[in-house]
Amino acid sequence: MIALVNIFGGVVIIATRFISLGALAVVLGVYWLVAGVIGLLGGLARQEGRIERASIGLLSLVAGLLALLLPAVSLVALV
């Protein structure tokens, strides 16, 4: 699933050369959002490493939401 998001993000960034910074913020936000949901669900489904996986998934989910809600701030933070 995450590989498909990576491929889609790469295509979007290559296809939109002139607005690639805005697209980068959106693609990165969607990537972190999907990775966070997958990490959170994966952490809750397993017994070993449950807290670590769920914590990283939750952190990624919050980072994705912040990147989508505040793209200009997330770009400044990335720079």
C-alpha cells in the first residue's frame, strides 16, 4: 500500500514541475497519513512491539495531518 503511495507521489511531483513545492507538501502529508494509519493498525494487531509500532504510527498520523493542514509551515520545517 505504501509503495503505491510512493509511486503516485513521484508521478505527481514529476508531472507538476512548476507547482512541485505545494504538491510535495500534499504528497508528503498523504504519505505520512497513510503510513500512520497502517502503522497504528499494525501496532494494534501484533503482540510484540505493540507500543512502539502504535506510537510511531500515531506520530506519523499527526505529522501527516499537520502537513496537510499547514503546508507552508511544513515546507519551512523541511527546509
